[in-house]
Amino acid sequence: FDEQKVFLKNGIFSVERTLPSNVKSGEMDVIVNYQDEFGRVFSSRKKINIAAVPTRLEIYMNNNSFAPGDEINASTILLDQSGEIISALIITTLYNPRGAEVAREESKDGELRYTLQKDAIPGEWWIYVFSENLKARRFFDVEEKMKASMGIIGNELKIKNEGNVDYSGKAIITFSD
């Protein structure tokens, strides 16, 4: 810090100092050196505690695009002004393309694990996180999957859609003696 004016009021020295916006949280030594009008030099040391100020949320995912049946692994971290991780309650919510809440997790580790159903709606999904009055959102895609299964039960042919979109492929049936 540079030299600056110090005020004396009621026998107490007073100085105001603004810390850098990215100062590391935790304990810090403040050392004050001063010289009186007679040239005597004095020094004083004081410990202060810098509070961690929640500044941003970062969402990490195991992929940007998923197929039905895939597992989504999302992890969120809360960072303070210096970029250090803060431990706090993080609310993570998963939404489908229709805006419906699909999963929700409240934890200090910010983890969300969810396995997409085989008929998961294709399109743009998102994860929304909230912690310490901060919020963040991350988008990802769920791919279309066209799949059908067929089987004979008794004397009936059963065709079942096992994808997440309408099956429009051909079903070829061959009869033999």
C-alpha cells in the first residue's frame, strides 16, 4: 500500500483502506509503520480476518450431449472473490425442454447424478443452480433415439417403441411354413 493520510481523533489513529476486489479470504497481517514529528519510528501489527465473499458458481458436466439411458453427472462449485472454493448449500435442479423439473438435489458438494429415462424428451435440457444469492444455468442436449423391439407372444406379434421419438421405420414380417 502507498503512503496516505492518517487521522488522529480522540487519541486514536484512523486510516481507511480499500482492499483489492480479489483479496484472498482468511487471516491477514496488517502492519502499520509511522513516524512522529521528532523522527521516531513506530510499528504496529494487527491480525484481521478477510471474509470469503461468494462471487460465482461454475457448473461442470460429464458431457454436453446425452442419449436416453445415459447418466448425467453434474458438479457445481461456489467460488469466493479470490477464486477459492467455498463450502455452502448448493441447490441443483434439472429441467427438461418443456420446463418441467425432473430432479433436484440440495447438498454442500454440489453433485447431481441422474440417469435419463429411455423415453427422455429430446431437445435442450438445462441445469439451474442456486447458492448464496448467486445463480447459474448450463444447457445440454438429449438426442433423439428411434428404436423398436418386436416379439411373438402366443399367436400375436408385439411391437414396442423403445425410443424417445415416434418409431417411423419399417417392420418387415415374414411368414414361413
